Amino acid sequence: MESTRKQLIELLENKRGHISGQELSDQLDISRTAVWKHMKELKKDGYDIEAVQRKGYKIISYPNKISGNTLQWGLDTNWLGSQMHHFEQVESTQAIGHEMAKQGKPHGTVIVADEQVKGKGRMSREWHSPKGKGIWMSILLRPELAPIQAPQLTLLAATVLAELIDERSDLQPQIKWPNDILVNHKKISGILTEMQAEQDQIQYVVIGIGINVNQGLQDIPADLHHKASSLKIESGQEWSIQETVQQILRIFEKRFDQYLSSGFSSVKENWEHYGYRIGEEVTISTMKHSWRAELIGIEPDGALRAKKANGVEEKLYSAEIHWGEGGYHA
């Protein structure tokens, strides 16, 4: 059904004038009644479609609202987003991602919501997801990878978001270990990766992505103004949710395929390029003591590498890091 509607939109777009119902019926291998029903659904999505007797159908204008159809229109990925599920309101796209995984939905399924009422980030922290102001989505993957490689997918997703912001604006995004996207030391986006796995094989992974896109200061809780922001606040302009989602999927598919074919090295290099305070000293604390160390990179298992003043290197998994900007700790 979804692929048929996508093909229908492409046929309408590629035809300069009207295209007859019979031609659509022949090319899509469906009845003319089915064509008419698809047209009704497209109109519900906000497409302005002109129907002229003896001439056929023609798209007059495109919708400015988000739906599964509008997100797929113009999306030129090969497999990511081939199944696109849009919801106006959900508790969380992550929960739906898990449900769909258990239902057998395929690799590359994407869930997008206008609003989340119980959005969450790492460590079960609340994530504010106001309606129509941001991107709240989850990607279902079924990679042939060992569970130990799952953290690499989180790091990959972070580089995708940084690359997107870098490409589409003059902003300078950075990745705060392991997966927060910062602009001007303020959090713009977060990533949550969850998986179901057997001992030696991942069954599925759900990567949740939350991005503050078009919030104004009034949309962000006052107690978070010092450490959270949006693309609109930082860039001074509105961003198209539809185009931004599509660009994320394009970059993600490209980087994921590259990762599968060439390994983690390109992800590591890209992450360290955007890494927040890489090459700088920070204060690191554990329950027993605190020390200064230079952040020097990441490990394939997601650990952060730090070097003490005496030259000794350590891998960090759960230490508290005092980043020194914006009141951040991790």
C-alpha cells in the first residue's frame, strides 16, 4: 500500500500535465477504483489534486504537514524508510519501534511522531517533545552484527546528525560523548539506542532520535535555557521538518552501508572530528577520586579515551565528566 502510493505520487509528479486514471491503473497494476481511493487519501494528507474529466489527475500543490506519504515523497533512499509510519501523538516512538520489531517489521522501518508525551533519553531521563516543533523518530534495524558492536551504531547515528547540521547551516555541531549533539555548548539533539539480542547475534536495534528543531525560547523549560536549545534558536531561521527527516535518512543509509562494508574506522574518524572537547583537558570524577585528563578519542566499544598528565591512558565507561561549559556533566 505504501509503495503503491509512493509510485502514484512519482507518476503524478513526472507528468507535466494531467495523467489519466486508466494510465495510472495500467502502470500501477491496480483498478481505477483503487486509483480513486488513493487520490482521496492523498487529499486527506493535504495534496491539492485537480481531477478533470477526459484528462485525468494533476498535482496542483503539495501539503505542508507531515505524514507517511509526504515523508516518503522525494525520499531517494534504497532501503531506509521503505516503510514509514507517522503518528500525530505517541507515548514514545521507541516503544512503537519495539512493538513493530516484534511484529516482524523489516529492517529500515522508520517511525515518526509529531509529538511524544513520554519521550525519554538515556538513563530514563525525560525528553520534552512538543507538537510540531521537533523531530521525534525511531529507526528499526536488523543488522547482522554481534551485540558488542551495538554501541558503534549509537556513535554512527551521532555523526549523522552532526553531519546534517554541518551541511545545512553555518552552525558548528559537536558530539558530547557519547551521543548528545551540541551547538554553542547547548544540547540540540539526543540519541537512545536499545536492542534485543541473543548471545552472539543482534535480533534488532531501535535507534531513537530527538532533535529540537523549531522551538523558540518559550518552548524550552526555563530551567534548561542554559544547556538546551534548538536549530531555530541557534540559526535564526525555521527548518523544514520533512526535508530534515529525509536528509537524516539519506545520510544515515549512506553511512550505515559504508560502516557495514568498511568497518568502524570511518565512524571513529568522523566522531572524533566532531567530538566535544577532544584534545582538551577536563575533570573526571569517580566515587573515589577526581583527576584532570585530556580527551583523546573513542574506542570501538563506545568507551571514551583519556590521557592523564603522566601519560597513562584510560578507557571511560561511566565516570562523571565535568565539561566546563554550560553546566554539563556526563
